[in-house]
Amino acid sequence: MKNILNKKRSNFIERSIFGTLSFLKDSIFADEYALKKGFLQSLDPRIKTITFLLFILQVLFTKSIFILVCLYALCLLLTYLSKINLGFFLKRTWIFIPLFSLFIAIPALFSIFTPGIALVTFEIASFEFIITRQGLSGASLFVARVITSVSFGVLLSIATRHFELLKVLRIFRIPQLFVMTLGMCYRYVFLFVETIENTYLAIKSRIGWKIHYRKGQHIVAWNIAYLWQRSYHFNEDVYNAMLSRGYRGEPVVLNDFKTKAIDWAWLFITIIISVSVVYLDHRIKI
């Protein structure tokens, strides 16, 4: 019975490790969506980046939850038109940052932090807690802003190939060192993830399911040190490989960016939406 429990525990650890690594791979290396013939994929990366920055600025400055809901609906519509699986997209926009922002916003619900009109009153261990209307409104606005802005940012990264985004950053005069670091990190993460997988499989193949905790601590400590050392060498190897292929700090794209009629039409539509959002933001008090 004890062996069965240990095996189940090991299976849980294995599933957790490989599930996390698989999620990381899918999140970072989703170039197949950027290669599809969808709406966003057909746009010039420069125009696409500018329009998404406008949307994110609208999200950050609007004070209306109704407008945020409309912008989020627009983001989902663009996702659908770009032939990106909605389940794939939602998993990457509703996990981590939005959930973390939700925990941050919870204290703002209560009267001790946000005084106002009481909506709900309850007691826990003889302590009275009051949720105010102002607190609920502020917390909802904060969470809605985070979810919508993260959604636009993730959609831009999914619908655009990473080296095109790096080139756009350089066009917008982002420092070369920053862009080079992003490019190296993108290439290095895949090697790092594979190293973790191989290390875990190597440990499992040598020790099986059952091991004394002291020996386990020794193995884990040794592998952490080995992984750090190997990561350092990987970093050097990746950089040297990039240099051998002609990399000199600037992202290289075989085809130069070319604007088309659809790009200017999309930019015009985005400007109209932005102006409308600014106007409605001053009129709507929701």
C-alpha cells in the first residue's frame, strides 16, 4: 500500500513537471498561429504593433468597465478572425497575471481600505467585514484592465513571429542591448526546458520510484548545481551559434516590411475606435 502511495505521488510530481514544461513550450513556441492566414497575420507588423499599443493605452486610461468589456470583446473577435483557437488563447490570458491581480484587488473590496456605501456585511471570527460599492467598482476596474491589456499583449505575440517583433522594437528605437537580450532568451528557453526534461528522466531511470529523502536531497542539490553550470555554457553556445549565422545584434528578416491597403484601413479603423473610446469615456459613468 505504501509503495502504491509513493508511486501515485511520483506520478503526480511527474505530471506536474511535464505539464508545466508543456504549457511553457506551448506559450512561447506558438509560431504555427503566426503562420496562419488570418486577419492579424496579414497586417504589417509595424502597423499591427502601433494599433495594439493604442488599444492598450485606451485600456489603461479608460474609467469605464463597459468600455473595457467592449475592448475585450474586440480582442476576442480579432482572435477569432486570426484563426487562433479561443481555448488556447484564454488559457494564456486568464492564468498567472490576471489571477494574481485578482488576489491583489481583494483587499480593496473592504471598507477598511476603500470607505463607501456598504453592499455586503459579514463576520468572521467576531470580526466584521464590509464590502463597499466603491471598493467593488475599483477592484473590478483594476482586474478588467489587467485582463484586457494582457489579452491584447498576448494576442500580438501569438499573431506575430518573434523575430518580426524584435525588428519592430528596433524600428521604434528600443535599445539594441534590450532587443538582443530578448532574442537570446527566446532561443535559450527552449534548450533550458529540454534540459529539465532530460534531467528528470535521467534521475527517474536511475533511481526508480523509491528513494531515501537524504539521498533525494543530495541528488536534487547536485542537479541544481549541474543545471546552473550547463545553463551558463548553453548561454555561450547559443550566442556563438547566433554569431556564426550572421547575427550582429540586429534581428534579420528576409522580407522587408511592406504596408498594404488593408494596413492603412486597419490603422484608420483603430484611430476611429480610439477617438470613440475617449469620447464615450467622458460620457459613460459605468
